[in-house]
Amino acid sequence: MYLLDTNICIALLNENPQAVTNFNRFFSQCYLSIIVVAELYKGVYCSQQVAKNLDILAQFTELLPVEPFGIEEAIEFGKIQSELRKIGKPTGEFDALIAAVARSRDDILVTN
């Protein structure tokens, strides 16, 4: 399965041709994390066209399953943060939360 990262979702929402082509090929194997959805809503509420973008995002999120964040994901998040810190490459917490969802399911995180 493929977990779409926030930047991929934005590319899809902006109708990026390459992103749309790849999405159409793998649509049935794609899903979102609730963390990605939260980041997308942040973008909507910070935008100049909130009402329009709310409608677009609602339609987009209806296309794909949205997976919750639970204890297994929380454990993976802790591991990821620790591993990256040990090698001197700490990452943002949202990025690690999203990665934890994919890793807890042995899935592929699709990102730029």
C-alpha cells in the first residue's frame, strides 16, 4: 500500500500532470493518514479561498481511506525520532508522525 504524503496530495489537488498520472495508476493502493489530512486542513484555513478549498479537500478525502493514528504508530514515531537523532538527522515531528504510519504498516510513503 502507498501512503500519500502531504506534498503529494498538494500536487494532486493542484492537478500536477505527473502526480495525477501516477495516482491514477496506483489509486486502489493509496491511502491517507489523519496527520496528512490535518496538514491539508491547515493549508486550507491559511489560504485566501477557504470555502472553495474546503469543498475541494472534502471531495479529495472522500476518494481515499483515511487511517487513524494509534498506539502502534506512536511507538514507531518514538523509534523514528530516536533513530534520526542518533545519526544527527532529526526531522520535523509531523514528518516523523506520517512516516510512522507507513512504517507501522510496512507500507511505502510516497513523498517528494
